[in-house]
Amino acid sequence: MMTNTSLVEKRTKGKSFAITCVTLFMVSTFAAVSAAPVEKEPGASSYAFFDEWPVNNTAQYSYDGSGVNIGHPGWGAAGSQISRLADRYPTDNGENLTFSDRADVPNPREISNALCHEGMPNYDSTGLSDYNWLWGQFITHEIDHTTTQDGRTPDQDQPDTAYIPVSEDDPWMGFPGGLQMRFFRSMVINGTGTGDPENQREHPNTITSWLDGSVVYGSDANRADWLREHVGGKLKVSYHETGDLMPRADYAQDPTTPGMSFAGFNFSGSFVAGDGRANEHVALLSMHTLFVREHNRLAEAIQERNPDWTDEQIYQYARHINIGLIEAVTYEEYLPSLGITLDPYEGYNPTVDPTISNEFATVAFRMGHSQIGPQMLRMNETRRPIAEGHLTLREGFFDVTPVTDEGGIGPILRGLAFNIQTENDLLFIDDLRNQMFGPPGAGGLDLCAIDIQRGRDHGVQDFNTVREALGLVRYENWSDFTNDVVLQEKMNSTYPDVDSVDAFVGMLAEDHVNNSVLGETMLFIIKEQFTRLRDGDRLYYESQFSEMDNVKNEIKRTTLADIILRNTEIERIQCDVFFAEQELDEMDCSLPNKRVTDGDDNNQPTTSTEGTIPITYIFPLVLVIFILALVNAQRMASSWLEPKTSGEDDSSEISESTHSDLDLTSDETASQPLLLTKIIEHNGSG
């Protein structure tokens, strides 16, 4: 017979099992929406001492870039006019773009077909990685943006256009009767381009010219405020199991959400960033995400050391350090990788105007367009392709699902460091030259043709006139451009003479300078621009932290590899990610992830969280267990109320079962990284 005591025990066991399942259900549900990304092992000591920072008395970049130069507060501000290194070439001020004395120059699509078609990819001979072109795009979006008259803003009833003719016998885009490739002319400064030959078009830079983190924080106060969490100095994020992502746009729920598209229209589901072009492709999106994570990592460390600081103090300090890191990566890694050596920094010079030039933004710094290869590699930690495979470039256009649904940003960032970019030359891959943003007839564009046309739209002089304005010698023969005889012949058959060459074409056609991946003219313009951006910036990190050597030096020696390792699940990568590395043993910088322990407090490592079943997958399993437990409990409850038949014995009672606990805790005793902890181990040493 079953006694009352055994009945109570049996009921208790059934209830305990059900309660356990309910608890697991609740824990897994909570974990699915709030589990933290992978944690990193603490690195070496930091030299960034927070108490040196005079928070309330130190100048910060304004969001719109004004006031950096006290004597010229408009220099570098959003909306300021783009400057010129050479006089403007006069163009028609009507709706159509014409060059009255250059009628014999081919249209941009014809030039592109003749000079820019790339068959098999021509990879960079110096081994530059895909981080080179990506960082170039990232900081381009940091320092210049001239919007086009796309017809989507209220003041544009009839936007000025300069459509590019595509002949019906075009080998790639041919269509009976021919086509017109879309091209909207750039917005102009109010009062310019009135039709008077003495009042030609001039163009605004709609974002700040400074390397001031506007790509992360925005170029106006409204966007900057929307992006903030307003708690703990942090930026808004959206949860992802591999690490935080940027906030998602939902214009129906929040119409104040900043717009996210270079074309002036919004689409919900995109990520919201400091710059509206962040969703153009997944590699760019990943770089944006990386620096949002770095800001929040800095904010957490600052708050831990300074619990009495306000949200504003924490935010501004983290922001300024993050800006310094963008500046340091640009000047200490990116420019040297191009073969550009600037003169030693001698401090802030208030007479230097940093304004972005047309020759830089519209021509020279578009060189990255020729460096983009046909694939975006996606690699796991062993540097093998992830299960979803690699992406073609066009598959990454305006599609966030490779980040949200296929492993986060880690596989993309590994692939960028693994892959060698294509050569800096006149050749463009097919995805950019014939299929950009869609197939022909449905949005397919030619980026080489567009770059040529944009130079003409902005009145950039021909190549030789630009060289002369820079103090360089004019070219007299095709052999002055290049030793490549085949390219000489192509240019000779495309242009009527050497004085008719578009500046964009001429710069990409030039042979590279020794120890550089740039031709002479392009190198001159890029070096000149970045020198002015540095020397004319009162808040440049080497000026701002000139009396705080520990902070300044730590920023200076921080690499992009450091930032990647401490903000992703990536545990190993080459120290200089601007040069590709494909041998895992040669990836000499590392930062291990914290490992899941076995619960015995012995801290023995098992495996990284990457590559394991995400915790969100546990939820359906626990839900099934929970339902089965309820059904089983109901069955047992019914049996408890029924009289026991003869022949039954007490051995039918449910036995105890053992199972491992779901350990969601972290090692709270581990030391936390400080502000700019140097976490890289070089060749096994700290």
C-alpha cells in the first residue's frame, strides 16, 4: 500500500520536476533576449588613467563640426563648401551636363568599356587586404558626403540630371534603341550655378570634414541624440547572440528615427548609424558595428573606474577616445599601408584650412572603387568558410541578413583580413561596372562611368591641368602615364590626346610610385588632404592629449587588430590587418575568449562559445520539456487520486534523475579590462 507519506513525496517530486522545468523555461527565455556577448580574458595593464581627464573643461568636437578652429569656426563644418586645388572647369548650368570645348571626348560608359573592364581579378602585388579599401570607404563616409539631386526631397521638383548614354551595341548593357544610365547631378551651394558663367556650381559637404567620429556619432545633434542610450554613457544597440549590433530602424513605431540611405529614402529593418550609408554592404556595416561596440566597451570601463561620473561625462570621454582611435588607425596604419609618409607632426596650426577638396573627394579618394574584389569571404576561427559560404559583392548590397542571420560580423571581419584586395588600377569588377545595385534595366549601374561623370559634374579639370595646379609636370606622351604598352594603346584609341584625359582616369592609369600603391598625382592629393586634416585640427588626439602622454601613446599604438579582438569572438588575427594573412600560424596577435567552465570552479577551459549551439536554440527544447512535464504532472496527479489495485507495489514510483545545471553565470572575480587595455600578445609575449 502507498502511505500518505509516500504520496506526499511523490507529489513533491512531481511538483519539483515541473517547477524545475518552469525555471529553466524562464531562464532560457530571459537569456534569449539579454545574454551578453562573449567576454574576453583580461589583457595587460592599461596606461589610460581616467583621473587625468578634465571632463568639464576639455573641448569636444561639436556634432556639426563647427568651432574647431576658433578664428574660423566654419572651417570643416557640415554644410561648408568643398574647396578646389585647381580652378573649376566651366560646365553648362542647365539640366544636362555638357562640355562645350570637349565634344570629342567619349561619354563615360564608352570610356569604361574601353579602359575599366576587368576579366580575371588582378590582385594587389603588395598583399594589401580587403581592410584597405574598406577603411578607405569608412573614413570617406567620415569626412565627405555630397548628396545628389535625386528628386526625393521637397525642394526638388525637377532634379538636374546628366544621364549617361548606353548604346544598343554595348557588350554588357546593350538594348534595342539604347539605354540611359541614371545620373543625378550633385546638390549645389545656394546661390551658385545660376546660369551666369561667372557663377558656376559649387557643392556642399553635408557632413563634417574632420576625422571626428561622425561616422559613428552623427553630424547633427538630433541624430547624435537619437543614437544615445542616455544611460551609462552608452550608444543604443540591438541584441545579437554573437555580440551587440547597431539599433534597428522602425519608422512606423518611431518616426524620429534618422534616415538610413544614401538615396534619401528610408527602409525599416536597416541599422541606424552616424552616417546614413552604413547599410550599403555588409563589410561596411560590420565596421560601423565594431566602433559602436568599442564605444560601449570604453563607457563600461570608464563607469567602473568613475562611478560618480554622469552619463554625459562618460559618453563624451568614451567618444573622444573612440575618435582618437579612428584617427590613430588612419595615420599609423592605413596611410602607411598605401605608401604615404607624412611629415612629422608639429602640433596644431590654426592657419591650416582642413576643408575637403573636390580633387580629393570626387577623384583621388575614389581609388578604392577599383580595389574591391568579386567576393566577400566569410571565415570561421580555423579560417575555413562558414556553412553559409562566401558572398558575392552584389549579394551584400543593402542586405543585413548575412549579419543578423548568418553568424554576425565575426566571419566577415576574418574574411576581410584573409583576402587580398585587387590592384589599385583602372580595372573594375563586373559587380561594380555592370551590375551595381541591380541588373541592367532594373537599377544596374557602372561605377567607373559614374565616377568619371561625377568629376565632370563637379567641374574637375582634366588630368594635366590638375597636375599643373599641383606644381607637377604635365604629361606629354602616353608613356608618361604608364610603362604598360597595352594600356598606352587603349588610352590613345579612347581619348583624342593626353590633354583630354579625365582626372579620375589619369590618376588610376599612372604607374605606382616606388614603395606605394598609388600613382604620383593621386599620392600627392591624398597626402596633402590628410596633412591638412591633421595639422588644422585643434582636437586631433595628439594635440588634445599633448600633456597626457600615457593616454596619447596608448591611443597611438592601438591597432585595428586590437579593436577587432577585444570586441568580437575572433581570438586570433594578424597584427597588421591591412596586409592579408592566410596562414593561421602567422596570425601573431591574439586575445582568448573567456571559456565556459565545468561548474567546479577550477576554471579549466573547454571551448569558445563560437561554433556552439546558440543559447536561443535552447528555448524550443526547454519549452518542449516544460509542456511534457505539465502533461506528466497532470497524469501523475490523476493516478494519485485513483485507488491502488492489487498487485501493485511501491517500486513504480518515479526515481530521481540527475542532470547538469545550465550555468549562465560569469566569473565575477576576474579583473576587468581598463579603458584602453592593450590585449594583444605578440608572438606569445604580452
